[in-house]
Amino acid sequence: MKYQIIYDRPGRLRVRMGQYAFTREQGYGIENLLKAEKGVCSAEASACNGGILICYTGALRQTILRRLDGLERGSLPDGEPSEGTKGREMTGRFAGRLVKMVTWHFLRRLIMPSPLRILTTVLRASGFVRKGARALAAGRLNVEVLDAASIICAFAQRTPKTAASIMLLLRISECLEDYTRKKTKDALAGSLAVNVDRVWQVTEKGDVSVPLSSISPGDRIRVQAGNLIPVDGTVRSGDAMVNESSLTGEPLAVLRKEGHTVYAGTAIEEGNIEIEVQKLAGESRIQSIARMIDESESLKAGIQGKAERLADSIVPFSFAVSALTFLLTRNLTKAMSVLMVDYSCALKLSVPISVISAMREAAGRRILVKGGKFLENFAQADTIIFDKTGTLTSASPKVAKVAAFEGYTEDEVLRDAACLEEHFPHSVARAIVKKAAEEGLHHREEHARVEYVVAHGISTILRECRAQIGSAHFIFEDEKIPCTAEIKRAEEEEMQGLSVIYLAVGGRVVGMIGIEDPVRPDAAGVVEALRERGFRHIIMMTGDSAAAARRAARELHIEEYRAQVLPEDKADMVKRLKEEGNCVVMVGDGINDSPALAAADVSVAMRDSSDLAREVADITLLSENLTDLLVLRDLSRKLMRRIHGNYGFILSFNTLLMALGIAGRVSPSVTSLLHNLSTMAISGGSMRLYLKNEESES
């Protein structure tokens, strides 16, 4: 296709192919094609004029031009819009709608004769009056009644221009609120979307790891404990406890077995099921999230609910002041000036805009927040609990030692351990699998169905023998496998200071794997900075030995820690701290952290967390940096300061307008204009960045 280069500077290229050169769907396809090139930051195609804007890094200019040269009009690819493109189009539609309303308002004054202009104003006013009448009939004295009353008063004073101006400002406010609501929904839906790359497909030759993109309806996949279900489907074998809180809001897992339907985005807490695929993850999941956001108040910040209740409670006050003004002054103009002042509009609009702006800024910093109330809780929290492994320690621990017993070799221990652990998304499991691969210890699937036991272990049948792998508590206390003198000696001499995983086969411990789990380089600094930011209690909990926990706590300067803690113990501690009046943040990454994550006031999952931990968590960090917790604390506290600052301005400014109206210093139309302009100014100010280019605030 022919094109003309309109702008050409390093890192930025704009070309134009001409009007009708491609359709909107083909424009999406061109964007996706260009963005597939490594180094292309963004691509925006406009079907209106055939323009394409490409931003890139490095020496990609010739590569991009070759891509454009290779486009042929008859075979342009269709595509789906990206999230960025959807947001850009939504903003464009909002701006167009706004310009159209304002232009038509003033154009009507110029081209319409006065009688026709008054008639159209009356017709438009009837819609507002009907809404107010319905609210009154339902026994509600709300902002719709206030709007209707102010418009009726304008007509009573024979000032249809004032009524038209009031309606314009009200429609602009409605338009802005609708735009904000849609942006909120899209941002939350995006943060909860299913992100699964590979699945275990059930074949005649056994389970095979394949890309999710290769799965079609009718195929069968197996999902293990701790993993996210990536599709809608029917259970064909097995049974599992499935956490469906993302869809239903119900925190307790439910039993799903043969014949039951399971849904994309839910997570398996216990068990193992084979699913026949009915629908892939895309649309059904997103639609259910959007519906949940529309119908549920549970994700709103508590302060947002307070703002809405305060806004509604002020409406009767406005009517009372207006009526009192009229009784004392017998001046309808002064009484109408009071009605023009609507506290509720700014209160209801500024809070959700502030919250969604904070959530979008967090997402831009690779922090996904599932709802405004979690930012509010994080700002107010005084206690933070950390899981140790994979959270305060390295996200990629390494195998440091392997010990073998009962005639096993070290290679056999490592190979069998990797065979069992490869199904489970935990940092220690990944370390074992990685070490086996580095040593060239390839294995066949020699075990039966693998069962994850919540008390931190795995159990299966390996070569016709019962096999278990897990912590000392799981092996020696839960499974009652004897701990011999040889094992104790190896622990003291070879595994000192390491986190130890035990492998047992046929009722005997056949090997130990020592995991080197160094503290993250930034962890100590983050702990100290959190203490400076108002966290009174900083606690570390771990299932590791007391020696490993003590060493980590000493390096991190954490005074409160618990070792050899079970999942239910973590959850119990969170509940106890909450009962004592603390606002608790729980930070974790494993399946065993999920009960505590669910119990906390606000829960945070790390980037490499299990699917279940990410599903249960309220906030997910998508980078490896613990410093994101500091960013989150700063962002949430600035959000609360902005909301309270907006409260103060809205109440004081609108009260001033009301006083000026009562004193006769300003007319009702001026009062309405200033009130609505202040509302839009507050809303616009609420969209400003909180942290700008700062990483965090000290």
C-alpha cells in the first residue's frame, strides 16, 4: 500500500495512507502487527484518515517501513482492539459528546427563533421533572428532586435561558459520571482478567503441557490444586474444592465433581479435576466481572459510600434553607439561588474519580488493585504480616544441598522430587524442578494423581509405593514417618541454616533437599521504611525451621516472627490481630498463604504467587520489587488526603455560594454556573497523578 510520511523523528513515525484505506477492524490488525515487533512501544491507526502513528525505541525505522511496505490492500489483517485502544476510543467518544452538547446549546440560541427555542427547552426539562416526580413518588428526597425543583423555579421566574444553562451543566455532569463509571469497570475488569499461558492437556499418552491458545472446545485439560481454572467447562473426572469468590463473592470454596460446571477465573484450593472445555477464557469471564462490578457495592471504598450517604442527606437541608429563605425574604430569586447549590453532585463524583485515578496510577506502576476499599484499608493499616519464602526472601530460591538415604542416590532423590513438584506453582517447587533440569535429570510421569495437602505437602503413589514430599511437620507429624538418627545428624551437619524439604517413599525418608533462600536485597530497607510510614506491627511468619526464621528475622530487623506455622495458624493470627482492633495487611505468595490472605483486611500477592494466592488477594504486585509496597502506601495515603481535601472544598465553597445567593449578591444562573464549574474543576483535579514521577515518598 502507498503511504506518505508525515512526521519522522527518532522514536516517532507518523504515516498517512489516505481516507478509507482500511476499516476500523483492519486498523486494529495493523496496530497489533506493528506492536508485535520488539521495540515498538505503541501503534495507533485511524480509519478516518488512514493515519498510523508508531512510537519505538532503538534503530527500528527501516524495519517498521518494511512492515508498512508489505501491507496489501486486499489482504489487510482484521484484529481486536487492545485495552489502550479501547480506552482511547472511549475518551474520544466522551470528548465528541461533550463538544456536541456545548456547540448545540449555543448554536440553538443563534439559529432558532425564540418560541421554538422555549418549546425545545420545555421538552428537555420535562425529562428532568419526570425523574424528580418518580423519586418523590417513591418517597426519596434526592438530587433528582433538587434538579427538577431548580428547573421549575427558573421557568417560574420566566428565565428559560437559566433553565437551559442548568440542564446543560447537569447533562455534562451526567456525561462525565457515565464516562468515569465505564473507565472504572474497564480498569477493574482488566485487573481481574485471566492470565494463563500453558495448561495440562489430557491425551491418550498422558498429560501434556501445551499453550492455552492451542486448546479448543471439546478438549480436556487437568487442573491441579493451587491453579486457576482457565476455561468454562464440565468436570469429567476427579473432585475439587473450588474458590469461586471472583464470580460469586462467596469466600468459602465449594465442591465440584463429575458433571458439575466450572468457570474461568475460579481457583482450585484442594483436589484435581479433568475438565472438558466448553468456552475459552475471554468473553465469559470478562462479562461476569463487569456484571459483578455493576451489581455489587463490595468493591467501593468505604469513604465512597459515606460520601454518597452524606450527599443524599444534604438534599433535605438544601430544600429547608431554600424554603426558609423564601419565608423570610419573600424573594423567589434568593430561594432559587439556594436550590442551584447541589453539594451531592460534587461529593458523589469526586470520590469515585479520585479512587479510579489512584487505581489506574497503581496499574501504571504494575500494581493491580481490585477495588477502592482496598486502597482505603491499606492507607489505614497499622499491622503488616509477611510470609517469608518467596516474599521477604528471594523470589527464586536455589537448591543448595541434596542428601540421600535408604539406598537412594542424590540424583534419584532430585529426579523424584522434581517429578512430584512440577505440577505446583511455588518458588520452592520451581527451584527443585529447575535444579533437576540443570543436572539433566529428566523423568517420566511415574506417579498417580498428585494430591496437594493443605498443611504444606504433596502425596501420591510413585512406582506402586506411597510417596510424600514436604516440610518436617508434614512428613514427621502429619504422615507419622519416623525421623531416624541418620536424618537428624544430616540436618545438623549438612542442612544447617537451610530450608529443608523431605522426600519419603514407602513410609521411609529417602532424601532431604536443602533450599538456599537468601533475603531479598531490598527487604531490610523496605521493612524499615514501612515502620517509618506508620506500621506499628511488622510480623514475619513461615513454615520453615526456627533457625531459618531466626536468621532471616535478624537480617531484616524484624522483632516479631513465628516459625513452623501452618496455614490455619497464619489465618488464626490474622483474625486475632483484627479482633484486637488492628487493621491488618497480609503479604504472601503460596497456596498455604491463601487462608491468611482471605482473612486480612487487605491482602497482597507477589508477582510469582500461585494462581490461588493471586485470586484470593486484593492487590497483586506485578514487579519483583518489594518497594512497590512503599509506593502503595504513599499512593493510598495521598488518595485519602485528596478525598478529605475535596470534602472540605466542596462544603466550604458551596456554602459560600449559598450565602451569597441568600444575600442577593449573585443570581441563580451565576450560582448554578459557579457550582457546576467548581464540580467539574474538582473532578478534573481528582484525575491528577498522585506520585508524579516519584518512586515513593519518604
